[in-house]
Amino acid sequence: MKALRDEIWGHIQTLQEIELATIDGDRPRVRPMIMIHLDARLFVCTFYSDAKSKQLQENPNIEFCKLIRENRKNGYIRGRGSARFVDDTALKDTVLKMVPPFSNYFKNAKDPNYALIELVLDEIEYMPVGMDGVKRLKF
């Protein structure tokens, strides 16, 4: 279990592109996002006024997918869980400084339209690069 967890987390960088799925009524909505890995926690950042924020307030269930590519072979990490809006101003400030383009959208960590969302996972599905089968890690 620890070896699998270490292998999976070895593919999670400080910043990476993911595809994040939310639920809009009875339909999934998927969009590209930047996921932040900080202190063994995962976050995304958006506007409180965005559709995805409203969707997550109504239904916090999420899933993300991160593609892994090495030597023309593919794998992936799919995380499933729920979204939690973060109110901690110090944490919001840290994340804002980690991703300089965010400062183009938000004045500071207290900007009322700045939503920091933690992705709280209950399961990861992992397909190692070049493999056909998947492995599951439950939290």
C-alpha cells in the first residue's frame, strides 16, 4: 500500500494540468485546471462567480484526471472525492504566490472572488505508464 501511494504521489508535481469534473444538475462538466500540490494536499483555484464554484456548492463531488506520458507511452491518475472551499487567508496567500498568473485575476488572498478549493480524495485509480491494468488506492 505504501509503495503504491509513493509511486502515485511520485507523479504529482507542485503544479500540474488536470481535467476536473463537476456535476451540473445531472450532467458532468469537465474543464482543464491547474492543480496545486502543497503539504500533501491538493487544491484548485477559481472565481467564486464561476459556474464550477456554483456546481461544487450544490454538489461537492469531483473527479480529476492527470495524464502521465513517458517515452511515447501513456498512463493516468484519476482522483475521486469531494471539494472543500478553503477560508484560511494565509493558505490562500501561499497558493496565490505559488502560481504567479493567479495574481492577474485576484488582488490578494482576501479578494472576495478568489476561491481556493481543496480536493479531498477518497480514491485514486492509477494506470502506470505503458500498462493495461489499473490499480486503486482508497483513503
